[in-house]
Amino acid sequence: MSLKELRDAVVEGIGRGVAPYGFVLRPKSRACYRKTPGGRQVLHILIANYAGYFTVNVAASIRLDAVMQYIAAHPTRLIDARSKETSTLGIELGNLALGAWASHPVFEAADVTPTVEAIVDGVERYALSYWATYSDPQAAFDLLSFDHPTVSLHAPSLGVRAMKVVALATLLGREAELPALVQHWERQLVGDHAETDFREFLLANGLVATAQWSEAENGGDGGASKQDFGTAS
């Protein structure tokens, strides 16, 4: 088999392996998709090509439509939230299972079946529970707002993560926490390339910077409003 045929066999094998869980493979995208009431869950098949072989691993991601629509209402250069392919959070399977990146080398046809089986087993052991847990907006908020370095594995861009946390807090109706959240993320982003973008995001969504929160606390609502996490389109 050629390397292309081997790659196709691995992608198709993974697609078949996760199909019983409601995932639909899109071969050209090298991804398997499953719709949820509030968005969708995706298994990304990641292939890196080398001379005479390739490696494969997967990543699990979640898109919460309401969060991405909130961010997309005022586009930012940091993320194309309007794209249906943009996720709210996600993680590579090795990092999820072992705390370290993991991939499987494929040199020949004999490598295809064990590679597919190992990946599908990992999905069943770890990714299914990840999707089930963090497709809940409250759980997603708790994870992304948790102040620990490992959270970057789920949302690498600090500026985009800050926007998602604010969006989730607003959509969950946690307006009382917004002053502290904004202050925290402004501190985190001092000197970061996304500092200005985050401030513009706050202003665009009717929120105010830290220095102005006293006015909001004395009767203003900061422009935040609770919204519905509704059904995916």
C-alpha cells in the first residue's frame, strides 16, 4: 500500500470505530462530528507526514454555539468565531490521557489495525467522558476559568480563553462575578499581544474595564444579559 492508501485506511478505520457513538466521518476534513443540543463535538484526526512513514493521533474538541456566537457578534483578530470549525475548547488525546503528547507511527499495512484500535480505545476511555463533561456550559466555565497552567492544553490562546470565560459567565447569568473575572483577566493579559483585543471585546459587548466597575456595582448592569444555550443550527 502507498502512504496515501495507508493514511486513508487509518482515517476510515477511526471513522468506523467511533461511528457507533454517533460520529460521522468527513474524510476530507479528517474529522468526525457529532451534533449536540448546544453545538457539536469533534474528533480531529491529526496526521504528520515524514519520509517513508507518517504519525497519527487525535484531539477531542467541543463547540458551544452560544459562546462562539457571543464572541462573533463583534469579530476579533484573535479567533474566527464565525467559522463552524472553531471550537470552544479541546485537547489532544495523549495530553488528556497521559499528560503528554502521544502519536502512533505507521510504516506499513500491518501498522494500520493496531493504530486504529489503540486510538479508538483511547477515545472510548477518555474522549467520550471529556465530551460528556465539558459540553455542559457550566463545566466548561469551571475548567476554562480555573487558574492552572494545564488549562492551556484545552485553550492555548490566553486572550481567546479570557473572552470565552467572560462569554460563558454572561451566558450563564453569572453577572455578579464579571467584575472579578474582568480584573483577573486584565492582570493576566498585561503585556500580552491580546491585551488590547480583550479590552476592545469588553467594550464591544457593553462591558466596562476594571476602573469603571464601581459604577456598574452601584446600579449599572454592565450591559450583560443571560442568554439561552439553545439547540445547534
